Amino acid sequence: MDEDGVLILAAGIFLFLLFSTGLTVWCILLLRQRSDRPLWQDAAGVTEVPVRGLKRTLGFFGHSSNGIGARLAIAPDGLRFKVFRPDYWPFADIAQVDALGLFFVTRLAIRHRQGTRLYVDLADAARARDLLRALPATVPLTRGAAALRDGTA
């Protein structure tokens, strides 16, 4: 390869890296902007919760997670969520909700009576507080989750 070919190849690689980095940053900013919105309720009484990501344990070792197309909604009779496929947990099947403190997100751990867990990553403590307040009083909360809900954490 001659000197001009090397320069063209190097310029192409540089432009590819520049544009792919820009596209990645743009996508991340769009996802963050979507998850920073407040909770909203539709006409059917379903409260949509903007999340940064959902992770569901599948057993002792397995899990699935989604940070791009994850959905969570609080329906009048239970939680509707989508990690990879739509799922539904009635409030009676929720054994416990816990608040976990992480560096860049606020995470809620929702435990099903069968032992499966759903980890909900939210933009900040205010979004987590709103979610906890939207849950019915019959859903059991840990001390940490109750303190976050009440604003004393």
C-alpha cells in the first residue's frame, strides 16, 4: 500500500470512530432524557414509570436485563413490566420492595413470592419516591424503602 492509501485508511478509521462515538453519546443522552421524566397516568388509571433499566433474576444464577426498551407500569391491580417480554405481577404476589443505593442510579428491588426479583433502576431518589408512593399500602416495604417513600432517607 502506498502512502496515500495509508492516509486515506487512517482518515476513514478516524472519521468512523468520531461518528460512532458521537452516535453513542447521542443515544445515551436520549435514553437519559426519557428516564428523567416524571411519572404519568393514562386514562385507564395505569401509571407509567420512566426507568433507566430493568433486571430480572431467572433463578439462582440466571438473569435478564434491558436498559433500552424496558417498560414499567403500575396498574390498579399489579405491576406490568417488560424486560424482554411483557409480564405482570399482581400486588398480592409481591413479597417485598427494597431500596438499594447505587452511585449513579436509585435501584428498587421488588421480590416476588416465588423468589424471583425485579430490579428497577430509576434516574434519582425523587423518581423512586414517586414510584413507592404510587404503590398500594398493602405492598410490604423494607425500612429503607419506607424511609425513601416518606422522605426521611
